[in-house]
Amino acid sequence: MAANRIAGPIFLIWFACLLGTTPAQGDVPVVGHVETLTGVAFGTTLDGAKTEKQLDDRVVREEQLETTARSSLVVRLIDDTLLTLGAETRLRVDNLVFDFDTQQGNALVELVAGAFHFVSGRLSKRDVRLETPLATIGIRGTEFALRLDEGGHLTIGVIEGTVEVTTKDGSSTLVAAASSIHIGQSSGISTQIAGVVLTGDPAVDRGIPMALARMAPPLWQLAPQNQPVGGAPRTDILPAGEDQRKGEEDWEED
């Protein structure tokens, strides 16, 4: 009898693992997993439990991901969307519903602070929304980089596709590929910039010149300042107008 009583719970645990979930996660949907990790990063679930993330760890709905100084994290969501978090970034996937048969669903991601790079997956672009303290971003394209700095400034650089940025006063702006937008905290004023403004985080910025170089030459450009707004000038990025192929070679050598 005692053996039977023990065998029951063991079987339930084994069966739960077979289904790709654990009893503790059974009522919290898994939205993705850690694909790449450099340094130390943490995840805090709704119940307040904070754990250090490991490679291949699951990410659950409303779990706040947090990187530390000199760390980075790449999360692959269940629809194959890729989120690259730079150092000292806090981000949460508030909701993600995806039907593998119909390829339909919706997602809501919230950036609390820091920098990240977004590459869309199989989910319809118009069904993905990003919330920040300064604006809501409707994703109509496939790739962009974003930084929310400590001073409360939001900068978005669109690499491919289009995003719709709606500020808290309700005004909306479409930002196309190879252009950027900057929003100030105090004024809420949006300023469009020709070229892609970098975030200043190497993990987030690394693939941007290569992605632009694969596009038509007229789109291969970075913002003239070659720096995040308020940041120090970058010396490892070509300004707009210089040779396209040289930019590719420089980044391949790093």
C-alpha cells in the first residue's frame, strides 16, 4: 500500500515533465525560453519568486526578465520572435497567445528599462504590441532596436518594416525602415531622425549594420551621430554615406 501511495505522485511528476511543464508552472503559460545567455540574468514571477536564469530555461507569462551590468539575454518566444536584452534591462511578456495551427494570436511585451532588439516571428505583426512608460509601439514590421534610458528618453531605430508609435497624448507617428524616433520624457515631443540610432549596448547593436547592409544600398545608413541620444559617440560604426561593404567587413572581423 505504501508503495502505491508513493508511486502516484511520482507518476504525476513524470507525466507533467513529459508534457513539457512542471506542477509549479502548470497554471502559468510558458511564453518562450532562454536561447542565449551571457553573464547573469534573473527572472521574477508574479508570486515574487526571483531566480537566476539558465540556458534553455522556460520563460512564463508576466515573468519580469532582468539583466545585470555586462550581461545579455536572448529569448525565443513560442512563435519564434527573438528578443535580445542588453545590459541592465528589465522586460516582461505580459501576454502571448499563439495557435500553432492557424498561426494566429496576440502578444503584449512591456519594456521597463534598458535596451533590446526585436525580430518578429510567425505571429501577425499587427497583433504584437510593445508598451513603454512613454509610448505604445504597434509593430507593423519585423526588426527594430529600442532604448529607454535612465533619464526617461525613448529612442527607437527601425531596421526593417514599420512601427507605429503612439505617445501618451494620443498622437501617432509611423516610423519606416532606416529611420528612428526620439521621445523626451518631460516634453513628450517626438523627433524623427534619418538613419538608425544605436542603443549603445554592444549585444543589442551588433547585428544592426549587417542587417542594413543586406537591404538596398540607399537604406544602408545609421543616424549621423552614430550614438544613442545623450550617449558617447560610437567609433566602431560607419556614418551614413561611407562604403557599404567596408561596414560588413569591419563587423565580421569583431
